[in-house]
Amino acid sequence: MKTASLLGGVIIVCLLCFAFPVFAADGLYGDFTGNGIVETNDLRDLFAFWLEDDCNQTAGVNLDSNCIVNFHEFSALANNWQLEFRLMVPPMAYDDSSVILIWTKPSDYSNVASYNVYKGGLLLGNTTKLFYNVTGLSAGTPYSFTVKSVNASGTELAASNTYSITTADTPAVFYPEEYGAEADGTTNDTAEIQAAINACTAGGKVHLRAGKTFLSGAIFLKSNMTLQIDGTLLGSSAATDYPWTCWRFPYYASGKIHMGLINAYYDHTNPNSYGQPYGTITNVRICGSGVINGCKGYNASNPHTITGHGLTTLGTTEAAAHGDSSRGDLVTIKGINQVYVGGWDGTLTLVYPAMHTIFISYCNGVTVCDVNCDTWDIHNADGINLCTSDTAYIFNSNFDTGDDCINMNAGQGLEGINDGYPDQNIRVFNCTTQRGHGCYVIGSFTAAWVQDSLIEDCIFSSADGIGIRMKTGNNNGGGGRRIICRDIIVTNVAKQGIFLDSTYDASGYTDAGSGQFSYNTFKNIQVSSTGQQSIYINGLSGTPHTQNTFESITGDNSAYLNYCTDSNFVDVNVTSWIIGSGCTGNTSSGCPGCPF
């Protein structure tokens, strides 16, 4: 018989299968179809194989030969899918002259100090990061790239797969000035910018040039286009410039809100228009080295007193009718297949949203990189909310925010469970934070699960919040599972370093049972200068946080555990341990002062 923990373990492979395809060598456990590539079909065959009698199997899944395939054996199996690190170009991260390469680490990266990047066998450069921007390419031309890991002595250790891509053709460019835009920061250019978008041909680009300021209300993008902002896109202060037709979550929650300043959202007048499972808008790029500024009327001497369209700038009638909860997000992306938001030849800066800065939901294939979200002290001004979406890459970005910095969201309560869109297959790497309620955050909307994700090589600081923050409620359902957080520095945070909690206020939701966090891994994390506990785990009776692994954690504060079960603490060094109720089945090794 299979153990109950197996199902959680086997799906770890989803992370490595769906989000990060592996070009495997012969003989790896993962290549069940024998075609030399570890892919989705291998996962199907793996499930089929698992259903056979364990004692009769021959493929090495039952590693300890006890006729039981358990969670730890499938974890070991999953690690074999990572024997070669993988190189790729994330969704929409290329144009006619450049590409952005990203890669995952080798399974054994203990001696890796940096990476050499090659184009067609010629060395382009060296980096300690997990990405590399390649520029100066020719349009419509095929290129091949390889990355090699390098040790501290400069010796190359291993090579990634070879990744080939053809750059885009030279795009047609559409300038709003050609459609009557004044670009003087005073004249409302909404109609003229929209006219340029409407005229943009497939594969084309609408360009807001450097040195110009375009005052605008809500604009709406379409498939197969780029909006490149090298100047400033400045939000109108009139609430009527932002239609009150947006649904963050159409089947439940707070109803309609105002549209954002930039919207990629099919038929925004219809809450169900984005389709099942994802929408009819594809291949959208929002990029540049300029500024997206959500509020025309901010006070430069006290810039955080006015928070943009839809809040203090709402007219009296609008405010009375819709109130604070109707505030729109700065960038609204919903139901899109393949979308990029980020810098291009520089950093894209986003400031003064009315509410969330970048809100992405019901999408598939997302890249967010080279962004600077500067929204500190603005109410509810999360940096990025990635919700109910599949396969995303967030990297090389900085967040100094008025709420959570990087937030994962999977719906709330029973309606969120019935909606049925998990937030999954997500990589976050090489990011930094300054302020925010949480740096990397799951929840509190967790109904359909946040799952199968990798967060690594980040530096998380928060002068007013928590480092790694996983929060859910007693009736919100779901939770977070199979999340790997590794190689992270958490420092100078006002509250906890690593935080798992089930008591976040979920009142008003249709009861879906308690959320929980399970089968997660926290590894090689340095926690320092925290105002409260280095590790804080607070579950609920009946739904404890369970079967999590904490390995190679250092903290200069205490650890608190309450309703935490069947978890493993390896080389965890904190100042003291406080154990509450319901902490059974936990194990430890190399853990000074551990009470179990």
C-alpha cells in the first residue's frame, strides 16, 4: 500500500515537470518515456507506475526496498530530475535585438560560485545571478546559448542544455503623437494612446518615448503587441477616466472596482470574458526604462498623502457610490496567455498606485523582471499580486511597498475552492525588498492552494513587516504546499523571519475549512536582526502545519511552534525554543536546544 504522504511527495515532481522542463541524460529516473527529455508525459507514466505493487517495481522508486514508497523517497526521486541545470527564455522575454536567459541551479551547486554564458560557443560574460540579458542581436535570427557553472577558482564544472531561439522580426512602431497626443503631462492623451494601440499591427509596438509625459486614464492592450514606456505614463486624477467595470475575482469577493491605468483584460465589461481556463488575449509585453505613475495630483513635499485614482481623488458622487474598496490597481492583467511586465534596456519604475501595483490573475506564462515598485506607505499598495495563475517567473526586481511586496494568492473561501484555480509553478529569484508587510507572501487568499514553487537567492528586508510570510484563515481553505524557499537572506525585519500562521482574519468568507501549510522546504536561510521570532509556526487544532522541512537555518532570535506536526528540523540554530500545543511527530538533528 502507498502511504498517505506519497500523494504530496509525488506532486513535487509537478514543479520540475510543468514549470521547469529538464533536458535529461540517459538513465535519469525522471525520463520514463525514454525520449531523453523529462516532460509532462513522464509524470503521467510515473503515476501509472506508482499504481503497481511496490515490491514488484524495478525502476528504483522504492529506494529503501521496504515495499512502501514514501514522501522522502519521492523527494529523492524529484532531486534526480535536477541533475542537469536548465536554461530557457521565460515568456515574452525577447524582442528583435535581445533576449533574457534564465536557468536553474545544478542539483549539487555547493561548489558553484558563478556562471559563464555562451552564445554559439563564444563566451558572452560571467554572472553570479540566475539570469543574463543578451543584447545587440539581429532581428529574425536564430541563436543558441549555453550556460556553464564555475567554481571559485574559475574552473567550469557543468554545462546546461543548449537553448535555441529566433529573435523577433523588427516591429512596426506606433507613436501616440501621430494620433494627436500632446505628451506634455497636462493634456489628457487617453484617446490618442488608445488610438495608437488600436492601430498597432500584430507584433508591433506602441512607444512612449523618453523625455515625454503622457497623461492618461485607463488604456486597454490587445494580443500580440508591446507597450514600451521609456518616458512617463501619468495617471489622470479623475475617477471617471477609469471605468468601474473590473472584477478581481468575478465569482465572489468584493464585486466591481475601477480599471487600472494599464489593462490587459479581454472585454472588461464582462466578468467572465477571460474564458476557461485562460483568456483570448495572448503575447502581451509591457516594458521600458521609464515610469508608470498612478497619480497626477501627488504632493511632492509629502508624496504619500495622495494615493492615486480611485481613492482620495474620487469625486464626491463616485466616493459615495463605491468608496475605498473600489480602488483600481495600477497595472491590471487578467486572463492572458504569455505576458511580460518589466524593464527593457533599464528598469521599469512603478509609483503611486491607488491600490495594488501589479495585479495579475487567471494567467498562464508570466514574466516579471527588472521592475522597481516604490509604493511605501500607500494603503494596500502591494508590489506584485500573482493570483490564480500557472507558470510564472519573477526576478531581478526591487520592492519597497505599502503592503506585501511579492504576494501569491489563490482565492478565498468556498467560492475560491469552487473556482478551482491554484497559484502554481512559480519561480522567484534574485529579488530584493526594503519595506512591506511581508517580503515573499502566500495568502491570505489560499483556497485553491499556492503550490509547487521555488523561491531562491533573494535578500528580504522589511522595516515594518515579516520576511517569508505564509498566512491563511480558519475558514479560508487550501493553503500552501510544496514550496521550496532556499538560499535566502532575511535581515532587518521588524517582525518574524519565517512565519506560518492560520489565524489571519478570514471573516465574511463562505467557510471552506482551515487553511494549512504542508510539505514545504526552508533551506539555507540566514535570519538576522528580527524584531520577533526567527521562526514562527502557528497552526490550528485539527489542521496543524505539517510535514515541513527546515534545514540549515540560522537565526538570532527564538523559534515558536504551535500545532506543528511531523516536521523535520536539521541544523537549525536559534536562540531558544518555545513549544505550544499540538506539536507531535517532529524530529531534529544538528539542532542545538531542540526540544524533540
